[in-house]
Amino acid sequence: MATYVGETRRSYTGTYRVHRRNSSAVTSNTASHGRSHGGQVEQLTPTAVSRPSKTESSGGQASSSVVSMTSDEEIRYLHIRKLILENEPDNEHEFEISSSSYDRLKAEFGKDVEDDSYPRLFYDWTRQVVTVVTVPTRLHEDTSCAILKRLYDRVESLMQTEGIRLPQGQKLGSSNSPRTLVNNSRSRYYMEPDGIIFFRTKRSLDFKVVVEVGVSQTHDSLLEKARKWIFGKKCKVVLLLAFNEETRYSAPQKCIRLKSHQLEERVEQMRLYCESQDHSQFGPLVFQGHTWLDKLCEGFIEVVRKNPDSDEADAVLRMKYVLIEDGRDNSSSIPQSVGDIRLGELIPRESIGFYAAVNVVVDFFSSDDFMDIVRCAMIDTAVDRFENATEIIA
């Protein structure tokens, strides 16, 4: 069952992306595609760093307010740098930071457009907020790829069933995580979705469906991404996936040291143990006394599109489908027609050729298949965390 919500967009801002310059400066967790979640703006207090006295500041005349401002900024800068160096998987943090401090980060962590590794930085010049995005987990990557493929394959199947043949020079296609420029009168910035379905002609490339996934992310930040795609890139439909761990993952304080064959044996034991758990429950995944992935207290799909019935130009219509509630499978009542997506939203009417096919519903979702993918991705995420916390010894 879907929950319908209509609302008006609150704000509209742009982001910029930079890449790491020195890959040896961060941990070995890397990924080649997919962008992660979002977060709230973090405010850090200056208690972690001692403030210089008035006599220590320039000329001994600086006011305490200026000193305080400088100290707060430096604390934020150091904390951001620490997050970049740690590169803990599936995290996204936002900090208010000046453009000059952002330039310092950009100078150290690079801007090579060919480097697709993590972590990544995006800067919102309007709000002066930097976003740090770390490497996605398998839960993030596998679910985004699965739902995009399922939707695209079903559209192709319906096109054959309905006898839709696109004219020469037109194509319906899909892509994982294309770096995309959004350029309008308000701002110019880059975005990187977890997946898209697009319609290409000789004259244009139109985004029809965008997939965005968040793991332990604020709902507001996901909705803000949806608004950017809808109003910044004129995307027809944004499909949001969200999974929230009850407690955010924390690596064991003591490093695990194993020989290679011991690690392989432990991983096999871990997989067998996790597979033996009740399949109606989604976590926690505990092995050898440590929680490698906590219970998923919530998981849902939310389909967002521009609200055609609202007088507000920037209003959206949201349809929410609950997959997981308090660690239990809640997907059995979710229909195949998630989001009530129509062929006419993906293919222009003039390209379809006849009116009836415009309103054909894309019935792409299988709750049983998708929840199996979620469960396997959870196990893979837990195993990855275990291996990452393990040091191989001779």
C-alpha cells in the first residue's frame, strides 16, 4: 500500500564536485560507481581546540568574536579532513565552511575528473556547505542496480508487447552513476545519481527516471535530491530507496589479526551463519561478538514527481512504500506497479505512435525478488566490514 503526500519544495541550491588528488592519503576502500546518501549540516563547538588569547592574535588587537570564528572554522576543517582520511563506508556529512577552507581541502584532495574513487567532496557555494561522500556499501550499490535494471527491463518488454518501435535517431537507455551537469539561471553544479533511465534524440538527452539510494540518511536530504532532479533537470520520476540501521556501524576497537586461510574460513563461517538466520528478519548480523550490521529499523521506496494538480509551480507528489519496519519484512502488500509509472512518462507520446500505450503501467516490482537482493546485500556488507577490520598476518 502506498502513502500519498503532496508538498512544496523548500529550497534550491547547487553543488560542486572535487576528487581526491592523493589516493595514498586515504584508506583502501574504493568504488567505481554510485553516489551515496546525504546528511544534515553539522555544527561543531570550539571546545576541542584551545582558543588563542588576544595577545597571540595578529597585533594583539583581534576581538574575541573574530578569534572564536577562526577557531570554529579550523575545528570544522580538521574534522572534515579526518572524515576524508578515515573514509568510513556509506557516510555523508555536511558542514558549513568558508570557500577559503574549501579551497584548502580541494588543494589537498585533488580535482582529477578521471578519478572516480572515494571519498568525494561537493560544495554548495550558495549556502557555503561542503558535503563529504564516502564509499558506498553493497547494500547501497546492489539495491540501486537491481531496481534500475528491473524497471528498465520491464519497460523494454512492454515496448515489445505494445509494438512500440522508436524512430531512427531515438533511444531509451539506462546508466549507473553518470556525472551530470545541472545548469540553469539560478546556479551551475554537478550531480551524480545512483542510476538513470534517459530518452535520447538527435537534439536532446532527457532524464526520465532517476534512482537515489540512502543508507542511514536523513529523509529530508533524500527529498532535496529528488527536488533538484525534478526542478533542475526536469526529470519525470525520482525513485528513492532508503535503509536505516538502528545504530550506525562502528568498527571493533581492537584490530583482528588472521592469516589468509584463517580469514577465508571465518568469512565462510560468517556467511553460513548469516544465511541461517530467520529470513523474515533483517538484522542484526552479529559474528564473534561484534555487530557488523545492525537491524534495519526502516526500509522504504518513495516515488517522487512534480505534482500536476497543485497551483504551486514547485510542488511534488510523493508515494511511499514500506519495505521493512522494525527489522521485519513488510513488503508483501507492495504492488508490482510501484509509483504507478506510465510508459508515457518515459517515452514521448509522439514516439510511442498511438495513444493507448501512453497509459500502460510499468509493473516492474517483485517484492520477493527484491527483498532477497536486500538480504544478500546486507550479508555482503557485513562481510566487507569484517574483512576491512581484519589485518592479514604472515
